[in-house]
Amino acid sequence: MDTRTKQKHLRAVRLLMHALEGHRSSLPLGKTVNTVVAEGMAAAHILGIDLIAGEARAIAGRAVVVGRGVEALYSGPAIQQACGIERSCPRGDA
């Protein structure tokens, strides 16, 4: 979103906040409270979507590979070689 569009939406959200706080004298002439609230809510929604999209792009850029894939699941110090009774179990077709 370019700077001018973002400033326009921020201005609409500020007017919404003035309307919600009851400061009717700071609202522009010729606009009803309903119009200010509707435009402010729409602008806040657009700014929120832009913020969420930016966060999603940031998370996508931080993808981290953990381990060595499937090989890491079945090797390493956590997996012990069979010893004792496990070795006496039949293998294959018995």
C-alpha cells in the first residue's frame, strides 16, 4: 500500500475514533456520524488486512529447516540399536 493511501485510511480511522469518543466538533462538515463510522470501519479493516499480509510475508521469509528430514527421525543418539531380547525376534517370513 502506498503512503498516500495509508494516510487516507489512517485519517478515516482517526475520525472514527473521534466519533466514538463523542467529539462531534472534530468531524468534517457535511458528514453524518453514520458515514464517518462506516468509512472508518472500512478503513480499519483494510489497514488490518494489510498488516496481516505483511506479517504473513515476514513469517514466510523466516522458514527454517529443522533436522535432516526423515533421516533425522530414525538416526542419532535417541535411536538405540536393538540388543537383548529384540535380537531374538524372528525377522522376515517365519
